[in-house]
Amino acid sequence: MGLSEVLTAEEIGLRLLAAAFCGALLGLDREMRGKAAGLRTHTLIAISSALTTLVALEFWMAHPQDEGRSDPVRVIQGVAQAVGFISAGVMFRSGDTVRGATTAAVIWVAGALGIACGAGYYLLAGMALGMCLVVTVVFTLLMRWFPDIEEAKAAKRAAPLRVRRVARRPRG
């Protein structure tokens, strides 16, 4: 069995490269801002999402007789769930403030872009990437024009992160 029974090696490489490019652009923004998940994390999430999508689609196209067992949509659902789990790991709550929500959302987008690239939807991935970069880069620059918002964010960042330990009493 070769690399693929349906796609050429060039097409597979292009899909993985497109996913890596999308993830790297998203991760570069987070890296430059010193966030918890940066260039490598976003790139790897996009590549792994594309790879998993490619394997699912390849298996589905190569084994059409296994209709119910080789449903690529279920694999995509699993990828989305796994990326959601990773995203949850970068979010923290401190009092009434949630930190890491934007990074978690961008991780989610990196996974979705990887799925789109893995499926060959380059235009869709490019449009979504452009919109995400507008939100993360341009909106951040626009926020500088609103000093009250920036001062409030700075005050929240200066507040110490407190972690509460919650212990349950043993039932007995």
C-alpha cells in the first residue's frame, strides 16, 4: 500500500503544509504576546488535526463498504473534542476574571483550520484565518484607542492570581 490510494503525495503535502502555515500564523501572534500557547503549540494542533482528517478521509474513500464504521464526520468530532480539552487547559479563573480565554479560542480555531486544510478546503481555511487574524491583531490595536478598557485590563493583570483549594469532607 502506497502513501495514498486516492490523493497524490503532493496533495497530501500541500494539505499538511497549509495547516502548518495557518497554525503558525495564529501561533506567532500568541507567541509575540507572550501567551501560554504559542507558535509550536498552534502549529502542531493544526498539523495533527489535518493529519487525523486526512487519515479519516483516506480510510473512508478506500473502504466505501464500511459505511457506518468509517464515518469521517465522527473523526472530526473527536478532533474537535480533543482540541477543546487542550483549550480548556490554558484557561484560568481568578475571582471574577477569566484568563486565557482568547488563547483557548485561538487554539480551537487552529484545530478547525487544520480540519479544513486536511479536507482540502483551502479557501474556507484562508477566509477563516483572515477573520481570526483581524480579531486577534487588529482588534488588539483598536483597543488601544479606548484607554478605560486598557486601564481595566492592566489592573486585572496586576492582581495576583489566587488559587483556592477545595476539599470535600469524606462521607461516612
